[in-house]
Amino acid sequence: MGQYITLIFADEKIEIDNKIPHFYEDGYLIIPYNDETRSAAESLQKICKEGMTLDELFNFYIDTKFILNADKKINILGEYEGLNTDLDDLEEIDLVEFLKLLNLSDFKVLSYDDLAGDYILNFENFIYKNLDPQSNRPRIRMDKPYLYQYEGCLIHCLKDIETRRNNSNNNVL
């Protein structure tokens, strides 16, 4: 069985809401994304163009995914009212919506698959940069068991958040 995971990498100095599963490792803030079909990053990579902003990508994705017939403008969701802001539904939202919710200006998305290959999305200042995937690949070793599955990352996230919480409580005393 192949191992796969979709991870979002940003600078370790960024702090985000603890309701969003994340942990810090090897100089990165790492946020796992639940991608059971292994197609979220691949789908976005197909439509990303050099210089496209995250907002443009989001709007293009919503227009093409949720409008059945562009000529007739048949909208299958009715009027799309924007982002899902309920943090409890993070596992149910599309990757592009999740990226908009995170509101990170500089980040990389790595969809790692040891059988089918990897997909990398790179954003700098909210703009897609189509760089050489090998030179732009996050420098993290994928040799830890929790890095291969979303559930393993969630367990690791909870442990990491609890450790940080305990450390901050000990520093207050």
C-alpha cells in the first residue's frame, strides 16, 4: 500500500489558531490537509498559472466547480456566499477554500505520494510561483510514520499542541 499525505508548509514563526491542526518541525509550520482522494493538490496545480493570486485561483475554482454550464450560468449551489468559516468542518472543505481560510501569504502545499509522485504548489505573497519542484521542495525528511497519513498527523498535532500549551503554562509560573 502506498503512503500519501497533503501537507501545507509555512515559516515556523507563524502562529495560527489551535483549532486548526498543525505542528512545528524542522523550521516549518506544518498543517495536514485531509485529501482522501489524493487529487486536491493535483486539481489545483492543473489550473494554477504563474502569477495567479490565491483570490484568482479561488474564484476560478469556485466558478468552474460549482457552475454546471458556463454559457447558461447554472449555479448548482445557488449563490456561493464565500468561505466556510466553521473550524469544525475543516475536513469537509476544498483545499483552495482551506488555503483561503488559513490566510497565509507564503506557503507551499506538498501532496506526497510514494507511488504516484508528488505535487507542489508554491505561493509567495499570495501569488502562485511555478518553480522547479525539486529546488522548491520543503526540506523535511518524510521518515516519520505520522507524516504519511492524515490521522497520524492529527494525533501528532494534538500532542504537539498540548506540549506547547504545557510549556507556556510552565513559563507563566
